Amino acid sequence: MFNQLSIWEEENDKSKHQSEKLPMQNAEVIYYQNFFDGNESNQLFVELYETTSWNQEDTILFGKQVKLPRLTAWYGDTDKSYSYSKITMQPFLWTPVLINIKSKIESFSKIKFNSVLLNLYRDGKDSVAWHSDDEPELGENPIIASVSFGANRRFTFRHKIQKELNYEIQLTHGSLLMMKGTTQHFWQHQIPKTNKLTQPRINLTFRQIK
């Protein structure tokens, strides 16, 4: 599987570090391509894949218990539990690789995070449905720092009120997406399924649990 890492690195190094503020109403979303360089991204992917305590959680969908279509893990400060989709997660303690990633994001953004949700999308069949990161414990205007390693995946937004407003971006190997302000009030986002992808992706969303 990790032979794919050389391809990700090659694609990642084709362009210089870039930042882009997405043109979305009622939102503050900034995309940093190649936030982590190719070699570092490859190393972090392997460490996260091999050392994270992955689990496939159960949730309730249309009254039936089903497995989430991805693997997840929750890490953070000892008192920072998190509930979503009828799932309550207690944090594992921070690992060296997570502290490393967190420290780089905090140094750059000047924002402190006390928890992180990790998702492992094993291939294109794994996904996450439309949702907003607006749980009460995230506060009024959550700040989310979303880091991606591995295969590129489509990340799509849709406005909650003006349904015709939507936006799509490719989250690439080593990228960082910052969502701030009223983004979660007005927008939902998803990772849709695709039959074209067989390689895995790891996503980390750093958060501030109040």
C-alpha cells in the first residue's frame, strides 16, 4: 500500500506552498496547500496509520444500528470528551506524532487546540455524510483545523439556507483547511463516496472543546 506514497510526494511537490481564501458567503475558510512538505507528509501518514487506535464506531441511521463508513479515533486532553452522531468518545492521550502535528499548526495559526478527531478513509467507499461541526461543546463559532494525508479526496460545501450555493475543493496530501467564524452556522460539508479511488486517506480535525 505504501508504494503510493512516492506518487503523493511527486504530486505534492509540483507546486509551492499556497494559501487560498475560499469565496464562500457567511464563512471564513482558508486552504493551505502543501502545508506539510512531501517527505514529512509521507512519514506522518505512516506513523498515524500504524500507531493510531482506530475503531469503527456504531451509529443509528433511520432507526437501525449501522457501522460508520470509515475508522475513527479521538485524542485530546484528559477531560475533553466529544459527542456526535449519537456517539460519545473519550479521548486517548496525545501521542508524539499528534503533538508534533498540533504544535506546527498552533505555531502557524496562533490558536491552541485541546483535541483532535482522526478519520481513516480506507478507500473511496469510505465517506462522511453532510454535516456541520456545530456540537455544543465546540462553542459558538468553532475553529477547525483540518489536515489531510494520503489520497486526494473531494471536499464539498453546501449552504444551509441558500441551497444553490455550493463549493468544492480537492484536499491534497499534506494540506491544511482552516474553518472559522460563522462557517459551521451556515454551511455543511461532506466527503462523498467514489468508485475511482483505492488508496487510503487520513484526516485530522483539531478542535477546541469548551
